[in-house]
Amino acid sequence: KGFGLGMLAGMLAGLLEGAIAGLGLVDYEPGNFLSALNTAFIGAALPEELVKLWMLWVLTRRNPWFDEWMDGVVYAVSIGMGFAAIENVGYVFNFADEWQNVALMRGITAVPAHFAFAVIMGFFFSLVHIGGRHTRRDSVMVLVAPVLAHGAYDGILMASETVPEPVSAVLSLLFIGLLIWLVRVCRRYIRTLRA
């Protein structure tokens, strides 16, 4: 059910992103560094994570089995993987002439990234849902933390296409550092919930 809701979230996010582009708030082919960051955060991370959070709420709002700390992470990850699946199918079809490279690169970067964004969201969602361990800050971080992580991920990738090659090489190193940091954050959050 979560995986299916994640696929639905992917389609809804596409509609929301189209509306954002239609309003002229972002340029999905950014020409400079700041435009790339705006597109990453406002045009991709915010609508995608917002819709995934909505689907997480739909999945868990009357769910009697959501009674353990790890459940929020499990439900969020199932939604995140459904989202990644439908998004990646879309990318493969959009780049049909080089679909193998697109599928490989998205498989080793985008799928784990959506997993990490979901772990972050699920961590804070569990803290808030189950209670006893959360603060007001956690309620805000349910959405803000995955948006920041997702925006940083997309921002680095989009910005690297708008800058000179030496700067793009530095951004590539920063991207690898971000992926390593995401793995560490996910491990820490999971250990915290299991304790």
C-alpha cells in the first residue's frame, strides 16, 4: 500500500511541479547557480517531499499497526521507494536514447537518495506520532529536514551544469560527501529509534 501511495505521490508531485513552473516560480532548465538552487528547493524538493508527507499521513492516520518507533521509517521508506520507482521510469522514458546510463546512474544515486530522504522524514514522523520523545522542533523537521536534504542533493546536481568545469568537479566531490553524510545520518536515526 505504501509503495502504491509513493507511486501516486510521484504523479501528484509531477502535477504540482508543473503548476509551479506554470506560475514562473522556477526554471527547470536553470541557466545559473542561483536559479539551479531555486529550482532544486522550490521546484523539486519542496513539492516532492510535501506530497510524500501527505501520503505518509494518509497511510498512517488510522493505522493501528503504527505503534513502534521504526514503523514511521518503514512506512516512509515504502512510500519513498514507490516514488523513486515511478520517477525513474519517467526519466528512463524521457531519455530513451541513453536509457541504460540514466537507469544506472539513477539506480545508484537517486534511489538511495530517496531512501535517505524517507528515513529522515520517517524518523521525525515517528517521534511526533508516537509521542514522548519529540519536541516542537521535531514537528517542523518532519518536512524541513527531508526538503533540505533533497534540495541539497538536487541543488548540487543542477548547479554543476551551470558552472565552469573546475567548479563542477568541486561540486562532484561535495555530492559524494553529501551521499556519505546521508548514509551516516540514516544509520544514526535508525540506531536512535531502535534504542
